[in-house]
Amino acid sequence: MIDYENDYYLIPKVLFQDDFYKDLIPLDVIVYSVLRNKQEEAIEKGWVDDEGNIYLAYRIEDLAKKFSCAISTMVAVLQRLEAVNLIERERQRNAGYYNHNLPYMTYINEV
């Protein structure tokens, strides 16, 4: 049986109240809140870098599909989140693979 009582996403109010975040649209806030929640799963998946920082490893195409939007829309969302320092992204490095096929290492910053 699914426990819906504790199955929700937290949305920080400051994202709607502080002028620093005024350029974010509702989709940006939802994506940030969902990604922030996914950090719990990241540990289970071993998404921890050499310095012990937790990151998420999603391809932009996968995020776009998850949120039912175009890839270009998701790119814009991630760029806006980076612009206000809510996330930081870098390409994963792995010998033998072309970098553009690997997911980004996305670090979620606290508000």
C-alpha cells in the first residue's frame, strides 16, 4: 500500500517572495523542488562525488520527458535555476564515452 501521507514535495516560500528569484517561472520552482527531493534517492544510487557531495545524474532528455516538456524548455529551466544558484551542473567524465551522451552531474543548492 502506498503511503500518501508523507508523499509530497516541499516548495520553499522564498522562491515566490524574494526578488532575487523573480525571474523564475512556476515550472522552474517545481523542477527545483522535485530535484531537491530526489537527493534522497541519489545516495542509494551511489551518486556521490569524490569529495562526498551528493549529485543527481539525469540527462536533459530524461528530465524533459519527466516533466512533459520540450528539451529546449528544460534547458531554459536549468539555465534559470543555475542563474540564481539553485543548481550547479557539470558533465560527467568517463573514459570511453562521448561526453554529450553522459548525464550531467547536477548539484542541488539550498535556498
